[in-house]
Amino acid sequence: MASRNELNMRARVLGLDPSTIPNDSKLEQKILYLSKNATTFAGTLGVQTLTTSGVFTAAETITIGGVVYTMSAALSGAFAAQTLTSNATAPSNGSVVAIGNKAYTFRTSLSSPTVENEVLIGVSAAVALDNLKLAINQGGTNFPTAADNSGAGSTWSTGTIRHSLVNATTNTDTTQIVASNVFGTVGNNYLVSENDATLSWGAATLAGGVNSIANEVLIGAAATNSLDNLKSAINATAGAGTDYSRATAAHPRVTADAKAASTLVITARDVSVTNASIATTETAANASFGAATLASGVAAVVAVAGAGTRDTFAGVAGDANV
């Protein structure tokens, strides 16, 4: 005879409340009868709808199956960065600027044969910084866009490859900002230095990197924009770092599907025996779910043909015994 737990599971799949038949033997016989006469059906995914009546405010939460999404006016997290500043005098021949694991040497003319990581000083301090930016990025594009090698062999030395840790970003006649390629605090450990009196870094390392907090959702200009961002966060689609936090992963148990101006439909990923296994709650003044759990989900049943033996039963799709 099967264990009581197994009998209970089989009974519920067939729509039978096992508590109505306390005798295990009689319960098993009833299960065998229902299994033999069961009909196979695919089941229905549980769903629930979030409806908004106005804008969200910061710190309000939407909780789905234990995953808490926090509405935020600004997403947490930042890239570490640092600024190299020139006093408007061109650096000297042989001066070195070091960033993390790479050092760049300024030259009045590029070496022949070629020496990697050399930067042409040019006619002014501003040009020297422009050329340094090109050398760091291996051309005029920024990570993660592929390097285009613009200026190679003329403003920076052939053989120089894109810096593996940082991007050279905003550039002026007297400043060059470099930022970590990796979001968060890791870039705060990247060392920077220089040995020319015309140049100075703001500090000895990159700074300002802040780790992302998972499941933050940016509040949009209108409620419908917030629902768009929430949908992207639940599905982990486009918008990481702008519409929702970079640390957010796709929800493991549901997807966000149909989206209208004021509603968002949440659907279970798999056919579930009980809708109550995925709770839906919120702390938002202007948003509400239709119920406290997913609804309308019906477990899939696989009817197994047989001669009425104990091993003949209907099971939930995905169950090991099916």
C-alpha cells in the first residue's frame, strides 16, 4: 500500500478531499477507481491582475510568490569613477598615467618600432587628454560596443588594446573621467596614479561605486510607466539599470504578461496544484491585486490507462510518478 502522503497527493489531483476517507485502504480503492476513469487534461496556469488607480510612491512594495519588488524614485547602484585633471599645460615626454592594471606613456612622437600603450602628446594638453581617451578605449567607442581602433598608429600606438577594467568617458579640455566597466563597489579598488606635475587624479582609486539592490523598480512619470518597469523587472528583460535594478533576476515562478494602461497580468510559469502557493500582496495606496493569491489555476492531470492495479493513477504533470 502507498504511504498516506502519496495517497493524499493522488486524491487531491483527482479532485478528491482525502480527509473524507480516513481509512487508507478505502482511500486507495477510491483513488484507483477515479484514476481508471480519469480524463487527461492539460490544466490551466494560475493568474492574477494588478490594477492601479494612481501613481506609486517610493518604498511601496509589490510581492509575488515571496519576491518583493520595491518602487523607487531612483535606482540604487553606481559605477565607480575618477577624474584626471590637467592644469592646461601639456604633459612631458615620458610621463606616465596608470589606471588599474595598465600604464600609459605620453610621447612627443610614437616609438618605432611600436611600443604598446603610448599616447601622442600633440599640440596641447587638451589634445593629449583626447588621445589618452582614444588609447584607453582603443578608439572612439565605449565598452561594451566593439573597439573601432580609430587613431591607432597616429594618436596612440598600434598594439594597444582596450582597457579591461575601465572606460574613458566624459572628456573636456582639462579633464578626463574614467569609469569602471563593472557596476558596483568592485571598481572602488582600482588604483590610479600619474607622475607629471601637470596632471592630478581626484584620489588614489576610483570612487563612488555602489552595489545594486535587487528588485528595485523605477517609478515612472505615470502609473502605466511604472507597470511597464515592473513587467520588465519580473521578466528581467530590457531596462536593467534604467527601468529596474541591475541586480534583479527573472522571477522564478511567474511571468508578467498582458499589460494595459492600468493593469498588469501575472501568470504562473508552471501548472500548479494550488493557486495559494503563489501569494500576491502589495503595500501601495493606488494599486491592488484581485485576490491574495493567483487564481483560476487548475492542475494538469495525466490519466494512466491500466487494469486497476495499485500503480494505476492520475498524476500532476511534472510529478515524478507520472
